[in-house]
Amino acid sequence: MRDSHGEPAGYIFNAELYCPAHIADALPTGDGDAYDGWAVAAGIEITAEENLDEIAIAFGIDRDDEATFDSSEFPKVIRHGQLGGECGACGAPVGE
Ligand SMILES: [Zn+2]
């Protein structure tokens, strides 16, 4: 269950780990992709959580119940203390 307090340690998406700074870049937001048109525009300041919440709402994804979607479709939250690894984009530690 996702608690709404505190930033996640990172995310798992498509079998890769991502830190909060890079999950948005990992989303399929290009032409014809699942979340076409939902890339964060240059100059927009938005947290990973705000971005993911907006996309989830738009696509009917229930982030509060991660059992209802697969991490190949939409990122799942990794909490501090959960499985660890490195961000697929920058190599920063995620989790642990
Ligand atoms: Zn990163």
C-alpha cells in the first residue's frame, strides 16, 4: 500500500529501477506510445509523484492498489528499506 507521506526511494518500471529524478524520462510518452503526449514539458517543475498521479488519473490507474496493474504498464513505488539497486538512467542507489 502506498503511503502518501514522504517521497518514494524510487520506482520499478519495465524490469528497471529508477530514482525519482529519472522515472518521468523512462515513461513511454513518445508518439504512439502508451502515454503519448504526457512527457513533462521543459521548464515545468513537477515532482515524480505529481507527474505519476496525473498520468494515473488520466488513464484510470489505481496507484493506491498496485496489485491492479503491472510494473510493465506503470511504475510501482519502491520504499526506503525495500529491494535495492541502481537507477537505470543515472546509477544512483535506489531503495535499501
Ligand atoms: Zn536516476
